[in-house]
Amino acid sequence: MGIVRTQDKHLLDPAVRPRGFGRETSEGLRILDELAAGYTFDALEKLAADGQSVIWGGQNWDSPLVYACDTIPVSFEQLWAEESRASEAIAEDLFQVPSEFCSMAKAMLGRLHVGRAKSVKRILHFGSGCEPIHSILELTKRDGYDVQTIDTVSAFKAQDKRDHAIRFLVTELERIAVWLTGKPVDHDRVAEQIHLKNTALRKVHRVLELRSRHPFYIAGEQTKRIFVGSLHQFGKPQRFIQAMDLLIEELEAIDALGPEPLTYIPIVLAGSVGNVKLFEAIEESNAGIVGWVYFGSHPYREDVPPLEALAHFVLDAQSRGDLGEGVGSSVAYRRNLVEEEVRKTGARGVISSSVTGCPYASLMQQLERDHFKKVGIPIVTLETDVHKEPPTEEQITRVKAFIEMLA
Amino acid sequence: MATHAAHHAPRKAPPSISPDLMPIHALIEAEQEAFIKEEDGLKRAGYFCSYTPPELLNAAGLRHARLFKAGTPAIVSNGERYTQSVFCDFSKSCIGGFDKDAGDPFYLAVDKLYNFHTCASMKRATEVLDSMVPTTMLNLPRLRGEESSRAFFRDEIAHFRDDVADLAGRPVTEDDVREQIVLFNKARRLIRKFSDLRKRPKPPLSGRDFLELVRGFYYLKPDALLAAYEPLYRKLSRSRGKGDGRPRLMISGSEMADGDRRLVELIEEDIGAHIVAEDHCTGLRPFTYTVCETGDPFRALADGYLDQAPCARMKPIEDPLDFSGQLAQEYAVDGVVYVYLKFCACYGATRSAFIGRFQELGIPVLEISSDYSHSDIGQLKTRVEAFIEVLNEKRFDRLLAARAAEAEAAAD
Ligand code: SF4
Ligand code: SF4
């Protein structure tokens, strides 16, 4: 409610409103930051120690099922949020994972090893994801983790969504519900959770739509948080929805004043940049991220039984190139989403980002490079690892040079 | 003895296989030539992985082959244009082989490519290939112990049948499939019998020869294969073998592509040890099972292929570990050479588990991380030689201990 509270017309006027206005005063962003701060390895471990059912994983397309089973899913991202260098070293030294593998998989293995005596000992994992994660999760069983895999099912192309794949995923999800609670799945509760998540997703969609016209109102790092929250709502769906409502109110108030003058270079970001400094470099170069392809905000179907809705959701995401490698998304299609975003927003170029050493993302980026070259859309590709270290001078220079070129 | 020049040009190299195998080698080469050139009106189908049932391709009357060549440096680097450096050289070869200007003519003759989703790298490679060649991808479950996963795989196999029938332009009945199951079982059984010959103290065929037989399985039609292999089996089974006293080795790990023979040649020809078993998907591993010949043929194929010796991508990892350990014991190997292609998550990231298992069983292991660059051949030779030396010392110690025990028993 920051905007309304000020009652200051000038602050609402985009011509005079200082950039970054929203970041300091927005109540929606404050709640978002508070949610993220409470969703950490340590905070969730405490909940688990107090008897709450908490698992690693299950925070993505499957989160409505997990919530319906009274369980909090902790995003795998938390495994490299801290001590990632030390964790990576454990994976290489103790588990002998060859150094050529990505920092993400290695950090996960090392961090799970460090936390082996903690209370969160169950891991839910979707089998269509990347191979390194499969391999390291098999190794974590040696540290006493109970790893459940939803078997590998993919719709490789849109026309490949086969009925028997939906049926199979439904039985897989029924099995997971029994693993989580010891009881058969409560379909009504899953339906409720789907409805709740759809509410959140629609709001996220609206926030992103408004943000595309006011790209400086929510900083890059916080926007990333909204995307991440769209998956699991940081374990607190209602509070997340409240944050989105506030942001919509704030952004609509600005939007009502009419279009902002285009004083910046509009760009689309594909994936996410690993470090806040890179976001800063983008903005310092006077570029605004007007379109962002990270996790989509498509809703779940509510016209089919709830477990089927989950199955359709993930298979559709795969063949759309959405939700990334975690769900085994096709590498061939993200470029369509990016191109659509460029056309919709009038962006002048694309920054495509991936994790260093991630085979899947590197292939996708090459397809994007080829494609955008063909259709005449400038693109720069970046690689960052999962360590929260400042980007290299070379990376910053590349970003700045790219944006300068677009200008 | 293989020359260094041969190592640098594996495709063009004169085959370092025994004269007994030369007729089979010639058959394979002729079939590859015909696959490319013969105007027979038949569609060509290619597939990558040993979890693909060729029974169905054959039932549809397609000309088919497993695409598992180790690419030349030029082909690998074509593939690398897409993958950058972070894929294994096999997946790069698969992409590079389809490059319309500089690919492999054998790959370019393929009308349709099939790939069961084995490892994620091959899935990604196939997604790229989809824009170069018509492609169908199919699911392959990992939880082979779960009934629902097996039923799902059965449905994927039935879908595969529909797809190949469509490609061939003719129906494929259940009876057609059953007939092929019987035929392929015969071929698999025969190859297994060849491998059993290697259990003898003096194996009548080398590891290099065995790989050639396996190669035939993936290129030749089963009836042609049986006609050529049966007389050879009779001959080899009567042979007394040679090279007694050499250490017996098993190769375990990532697939060893057609043409990737430098390690095998180094071990058998340059250094002089026997390779008597392979726990990889281009050696003995895919031949250790039989498909049920009665009942629903799609279910039989699903069960058969899931029950086959598991690749490391299967769950739980204990299954492939158990299989590997048992195979090493069954073939009474003195040591294991564990080879994984760089960037292979299936065998690279889990190497500690495999190596640990062999060590638990008291079997010495040499670990090698490899690619198709041939740049490290000198270093490789030194490491393998040192390993064989250790094995020889151990064997010698065992021999001495046995003699001493015998002498002691005689004195009593
Ligand atoms: S970065 Fe890529 S390879 Fe690594 S864990 Fe993530 S998706 Fe898998
Ligand atoms: S060698 Fe490993 S990474 Fe390469 S295709 Fe085989 S399983 Fe996949």
C-alpha cells in the first residue's frame, strides 16, 4: 500500500518519480522479502524438528499434492543458498563426483551430507529431470535419506501427451501421497490446493504483466523471488497471495497514470542471472527487463480430477519449454516463449542465462543463439554458477557492451 | 599389434579382430553399405539405446540399425557446436552424425530416428536432432520394480509398435511381434553362448572379437546373423583357446561405441590381457536375458527389457551395482577396468559407488575417464600397464600361496 499511503501525486508521476521508488516503501515487497527470509534451510529444519512434516523437493508442479498431504516442500535451491563452495568440495572429495559436473548438483550432494543428522530426511524427486540429480540422489541414500522418485514421464512434444502417461502419473502421485501420509490421497484437498495455487499464479501473472510496463518498480532479485514463490509460495500460500495483491494494487496505481516514457532499453531475460550484481549491471546500463521467461504462470486445469490436473500441468509445461530442467522440459521450445515475450513487449534484445556446466541449459542456449540470429533478434548468453559470488569483470563487461550495442 | 596410426583413425583401421571373425566383419560392412545405397523401397529406422526393442522394427519389415558409432573428430566437433563441451563425446557424435553436410552417410540414410529416454544427455541430443530427422521419443521408466512402471512401459512399447507400423505403412500384428521375439531370443542366446566360452581358462575368442559379434547383432538381420554365427560358434567351441596365464578383465561403465576400440586394443594387443566380460551396453550386458515368448507380446517386451541387466540410470543404484559385481565374479575376473565417458552422469557421478562395490568384493579396479580425442593414449598405456602389473603380482602371490598349501597338505 506504499503508493496510496504517500498521497503524493508527484511520486506517482512516472516522469518525476525516482526509479526504485517501490523498492523501499512497498508493503507487497516487504512481505515478499519476509516470506523468502523465513523459507531457509535452518527455518524449515526448525519446523521439522518441532514435528511438522517437511521434505526436500516437491516444490514445483507437484506442490499442491504435497501441501494437501500437510507437508511443507523445501525448494532444492536452499541447498546451495549457503556454504555452496564447501558443499561442492565435499561432493568432489568424499563422493568423488568428477569436477566436470555442475556446481548445482555437487552443492546439493555436499549440503545434504552435512545435514544428514538433521530432521528433514525425506526427498521427493521427479524422474524426468536431469541425470546428475538422479545420480547424486542415489548417493544420498547412503546418508540415510529416504528418496522417492516420481518415475520418468515426459511429453516430448505437445502432440506426445499420451493418455497412458497421464494415467501413469496419476498412479505415481497416489503412491507419493501414501509415502507422505501413510493414507490414500484426499482428492478434495488436492483440488483445494490447486485452486489456491491457481489464485496465486493468476496474481503472479498480473504482477508480471504490470511490471513489464514499469520494469524498475520491482528489482531483478525481487522479481526472481516472485517467480520462485509462484512454485511453492514459500510454504505460506495465503501470505504470498496477499503480497501479490498489494503489488498489483501498487502497480495498477502507477499504471493508471498512463505509459511511462521509454527512457530505457527494453530487454527480455531468459532464465535467471545468478547474482544480484548482474541485475545491477543491467540496470546501470540503462536497460529494463520488460519480459522474463523463467517459470511460467499458466494455471492448472480445474475441469478434470485433481491428480490428472497435476499430470496435464507438468506434461504441458515440458512440451512448452517451461519450468526448466527440473521437470525435464524440452530444450527445443523455450526460445518460442522468449520470442513471444520479445514480440509482446517490444524488447530490443535477449539476455539468456544458464548454470555453468549444465549440459541441458548450454544446449538450449545454443538453439536460442541460432534461432534468434536467424530471426534478427540480438542475444547475449551468460553462464553463472550457483555460488553467490560477484560476477566476473568479463561478465559485467559483456552485459554492458551488449546493452550499449542495443542502444 | 595395433599401430599408433591405427589409434588415430579408428574408422579406417584394419580390424584387429581374429581371422575367424573376418567373414562376419565383411557381412557387417556390406550391410552398412547396403543400408546407405540399396534401393529396396524399405524405410530405414535408427535407434540409439539398447533398451529399444528391435523386435518391433523387424516385425514392421523396416531396415534398422542401432546408431552407436564413435564419431570421428570432425563429427564430434560438429555435435559440439550444439552441446558445447559439457556433453559426453557419444552424444556429440550422435548429433554430429546427422549433420546434413558433414555427417555420417550411414546416419543420413535414416528415415526415422527412435530414442527411448535413457539418460538426459541423449534426450537433449534427440531434441536437437528432431529438427534434422523425423524423430519419435519414448519413455523408459526407472523404477523397474514397480508394477505400474512396467504397465506404463508396456503402453509405450505398444505406442512404438503403432509408430513403426505407420512408418512401414503396414500393420504389425501381435503374432508378428511374437515371431520376432522368438527369433531375437535365439540370437541373444547364441551371443550369450559365445560369451560363455570366455569363462574357460583359455578363452577361444578375445574381447575385441566379442565386441564384433555384438556389433553384428545391431546391424544384421537376426536370420542372417544366426546363419553366420552358428557355424562360427561350433568352430570356436571346439577350439582350445590360447594365452593361458594372462590376467582376466572385465570392462564396466559407459557405453563403448562402435569404433571406440583403443582401450580394448591396448589391453589385449599391446599389453596382453584377456577381456572376458563387459558390463556395458555395447558388450555382454544386453544379452544376459530372454524375453518371454508367450502371452501379451508388448508386456513381454516391457518386462524383458526392464529385467535386463540394468544400466546405471535405473533405480535403485544397488541393481546395477549388484549386477556388475556378480558378473565380475561369474567370469572370475582378476580385475575390472571402470571406464566412463567424461560428462557421463550415469557412470561418472556414481563412480565411487561402482568402485566401492568392486573393492568390497576384493576385485582390483582401474578407473579411466575417457573421450574420443585419442590425445591421452600414452598416459593410458602407462596406467593400464601398471594395473596389469599389480594384477600379475597378485596372481603370482596367489599361486605361491596355493603351492605352499598343497605342499603342506602333502606333508601332512
Ligand atoms: S545445473 Fe543442469 S545439470 Fe546441474 S543440476 Fe541443474 S539442471 Fe542438472
Ligand atoms: S555415455 Fe553416459 S551421458 Fe553419454 S549417452 Fe551414455 S549414459 Fe548418456
